[in-house]
Amino acid sequence: MPWRRREAAVAGVYQTPQGDLSDRTQPEVWFECAKGACTDAGLTLADVEGIIGDGPQGAGIRSRLPGAALGHDLLGKPLRYQASSSVGAAASASGLNLAVHAVETGLADAVLVVNAVAGRPEGSTSADRDQAVAAMAKLSGPYEYVYGTTRVSDYATLAMRHMHEFGTTSEQLAEVAVAQRHGATLHPLSFHGHRGEITVDDVVKSRMVADPLHLLDCCAINQGGGAVLVTTADTVRAQGRHAPVGLLGYGEGHSHIDPSSAPSLASFDAPAMAADRAFELAGVSRDDIDVAGIGDHFTINVLFGLEAAGFCKTGESGQFVTGGALAIGGRLPTNTAGGFLSFSHAGACGIFTMIELIEQLRGTAGARQVSGARHGYLNGVGGAMQNSFSAILGQV
């Protein structure tokens, strides 16, 4: 078969309820998500020819060779393709680029991207809060966490610097959390939606975790699963189930490891590099974007993401988000399902941000639907702004 280029599109998506899945096993949730995405696409697991990231977890060699582990033993056939992305919690969402590449070039006809966290694993995805927090403390730079830094203290330092340089306020950060909680109340699978709406006052009066970040400025630690199935756009059209959503442009940026090595603690070149390339390849402008999904481990992430993407100038994101600009119906609806702050922060949680954008562009987001959404901007970061990806999605 000659090397060829085909048009790829998202065919199916699926998500579990987000929360405590410690009574279930990771493989069980993985297969639920995989089958769910296939069903949504009108396909079956027998049609899958590739996976991005890990398969159902197992001991020893199974965890190191996920493609082989998912082959004859579980699907009854060898897989044509397996690849992984390395953009931290955004790895599943950035894996869309790898899935699209595989389909476009004919390496595989249907590729799954799955994120599943369940059971009682050790480390940052543990159901035990203290164990998860202890593991996440070591996510800081190798020459810094030994002095007691944690992921939240990393971002607190960045937030404090942004406040110092640009006059950003806690109330402006709170606008992010308020807008996203509203979206979560409209999504039946969200982790925090059942807790109801919050106000700016609720956020700034919540417990201080690491100055200036309050409890409601910080993402949850929970479990859950989600999956996306990519195949040819012709297949999606032939099935007639959903409008085909494709990857129009993509970019990455990789900058530094230790936050102390970053050229600036208030603006970052890696996510800006990623965004510029994505927009360039997509051939669309910032004004064409109808809805955004920006990785939001903390509220300050969204401000950094808006600036890096060019939706506002460096230092002006605080003013940009005021007055409900990020809410459904606002100037730039962002993280309309609730984001990591209120929908889910489970494992490679960028997949949930991606799924929400896909549903928006399909026109199937229900009460969260952004009217006339045609183009979406997707962003995710690894670590404390060390690396980043950006993608432009739209109907094809």
C-alpha cells in the first residue's frame, strides 16, 4: 500500500462519572471507556488498530509494552500502532496529534486515546489523599522539592510574580473558578458540579493553600476515565452519527525543568510557541475561536494560557477574565464542563478538556452548548509550565 494522506476526524468519545472509583479496577474502567468511545462512533473494539499511551495496566512487561499487551491477549489480533506523548497531565490530549498522524498516513485506520484512573494505585492517582499529595510534592524540580516545594507552591510562586508584575488580583483569579464551576453544574458526570455554584467571594474566602492560591483556586484530586476514537473523516461521515471534528493545527513547546531556570516566572515562551504554530498551521485567527479548553491545574494556569495563546496581551489576562468573560455566553467560553478545577483532575486529565471541546464542536454539549461553535482552541501544559501543546479543532 503506498504511503498516503487521508483526512482524519474524531469518531467517538466517552467519559465515566468522575470521582472515587477505588471500588473498580483500572482495566475495567479502561475497557469501559474504550468500548464506550467505539460505540459512540458506531464501531467496535475489533476495529481498533492503534492506541495512544498506556493500555489496561498490568505488572512488569505489560506496563512497558502496552501495544503488545493489548494485542492478541485482549483484542485477539496484533495492533498496527502504539505511541505516547510526554506533556505531563496533557499527554492524553496531546496524543490526539499522534492518533491523527497515524490515521492520516495509513499506519492505522482507527486509533484510541484512553485515560483511566481507578482502583487503589500508588502515587499521585491514589485514592488515599495523603499518599497522592506526598507523590505530587515530588513533581517539583529535582533540585527544589527537597526543600519542601510542592506543585501548588510552584504555581503559587508564579501567581505571586504575575500579581507583582501586572497587578493581577485574587478576585481576577477567582473569576476563572466561578465560570468553570457554573459549567460543571451543567455536566452530570462532573466531580464538583453537585456542590453548586460558587462566587468570587467564596473563592477568595476559601482556605489559603499556598499564598496567593486559595482552596478553590486549586484542582481536585480524583479518579475517572475518558476516551477518544480517531478514524478517517470518510468513515465518520458514512456512519452519520456525529459531525466529524478534526485537528486543524497543532504545536508544542518545551522549555525548562526547574522553575528557577525559567527566563521569567510571569510569562512563558513554550506555550506561546505552541500556540503560534497551531494557529499558523490551522490558518485561522484568534478571533475565529468560539470556545477554548485551557489546562487549569490552578486558576493562574488559565491566565497564563490566555496570554500565551494571544487572546490578550501579556499581563492583561486579569482584566480579560473579569465580568464573566470565560463563562458560557461570555467573550471566550473556556473549560465549559468545569475543567480540572470542577469537572475532573484524574490522571492524564487533558482528555476531559479535549472531549468537552469535541462535544461543543459537534453541537452535542446540551445546556453547556456555545451557540454556533465552529472552531475550538485546546491547550495543555506539563509540570509548572515546563512544556506545552496547543491545538485548533474544527469540523472537517
